[in-house]
Amino acid sequence: MALTAARIAGVGLTSADADALAEFYLALGFERAGIEVRGGPAFGHLAQRPHAAARVVLLRLGEEWLEIATFAKRGRPYPRGGASNDPWFQHFAIVVANMQVAYERLTRLEGWSAITRPAPQRLPQSAGGITAFKFRDPEGHPLELLEFPKDRVPPLWSARARARHESRASMGRGEQSGVFLGVDHSAIVVANTERSVAFYERRLAFRHAGGSINRGVEQAHLDGLAEPEVEVTALASGGQPPHLELLCYRSPRVRAAPAAAPESADIAATRLLIEIDGPSRLRVALGVDDLAPMTSRCGALMHDPDGHALLLVPCD
């Protein structure tokens, strides 16, 4: 019997101050979902840091999770001078019902910095015709606001927008409370598309869901790069968002990898939270027959061919 695909449930961030960073995301429509204190041998094994301990703030936006972890022993800050073609670059895209309202809301917040300049960009039809804006949160993690063309909004986001509108009207809330709808995808920079597609298809049963070659002045403004040409490949997981996007920059080429890959306590150590449906799928994902040396009761941490972290967690 064929194994079912693993599912992206959300994104995990490392933060110097999880509570402070959570306030920024609450202003972008996320809601509090709890606080956990994680530690002990199992967590240390999972984090690949003996005796590790962390305070984790849990947030939700729609059905998608955001975990913000502050480790007791802090790691390195986000590298300065980062660019959209860095090998460790990873953003997640928040779907908005109205880009103008969302962007105005963002401009009233403090601490963030723009990647896209000078303002949100409407991409050509060859790139989906979306309107997008990339920026960094107060600690340097990249993000994207994403608005679909009015005549091409996927059914899921249309349904969420209607539900938010109805809830907003019944509770007397303003427009801003319902403009942020959920997480559409996480995008990672890769050095070789074919290698990454093979990894995610074989290990996690993700499936190819489309792609494009993005270039031109709008892409340059969006990425903050001169004359970019990027191969974008979408990989679906579990039949619903978030999906994964592979970004392979042909120009300028993907920059050299750092001498030391981010460790779990480093601010740049973003993790995809991937739900696994059982030991058989976990063995395939990890590429092993014996799970014991690589997992804990909390799950397992693995890395893709470009070093991006994947936190595999069991389904409820």
C-alpha cells in the first residue's frame, strides 16, 4: 500500500525573545495558542543540543501553526547583510484579503525591515499575477504578504475570507482584524531543483504542483536583487496549504553556504513543522530501517540537501 504524503503543519522560528516577537505576529493576525516549556533528554536529542531547554510560544493563523522558541542557551543572531539568494533563506507567505490594508497595518509596526522596495509588487501573469511584499521581522526572519488576483483566488482562501468577513461583521470588528487569512507556503532557496524535488518526492511523498521562471523589474523589486532570474517550483503536501516552494536562483547565483550551518538555537534556524502519519513514513523520510538512533518521543529533526531543517512530528 502506498504511503500517504507528509503534511506541512506550520513553521518554527528561533527567537532571542519569543514573547516580544509573538507580539509582532499577533499584530499580523495570528492568535495565541499556548506556551510550552520544552527540555529534558528527549528534547535535547531532538534539538541536537545536549541539555537544551526552550520556552516556546504557540501561535495560529487559520489552520496553520507558528512556533517561536527561545533557547535557554542562546545561539547566534540572524546573519547581517542577508539576501534573497542566501542558501539559508527561507520565508513563509501570509495570504491577505486586501494588500493595501495589510501593508498599511505593517507600516504602523516597529522593528521590521523591507526586502521589497519601494512597495508591494504586482507580478506578471507568467508569475501568477499575484501582488507580493517581502520583508523581515524584527529579528531578521524573512516573510511575505501575498494577495491573489481577484478573479484567481483559490477556493480555500475565498472561503476563509468570507468566514472572516462574517465573523468580523457579527462581532463589530474593523477590517484589519480579518485581512490576514493564513499561511500559503514556505519558500526555501535551493542550489539544484532536480536534487531537491527528488528528495522531497522520495522521502516525504510531496508532489510537483507547478512552477515558473520569474524575472523582470517586478521580481527585482520584490527580491531586492539586481536582474534576478529564479526558477520557482511548487511542491504540494497533504492536499492543503501550506505547500513548499523551491527557489533556485539562476541569476544572481545562489551565494556560497556559510562555513557553519545554523544550529537549533541560532536565529536563522527556521524549521518546517511536518506531520508524519506513522513509523513507516518516518523510516522512509529518514532513510533508515532503525528509528531508535534518530528519533525521540518528540519526533525527529532532519535536513534537506541544502541544509534546511525539517522537524518531523507525529500526527495527533
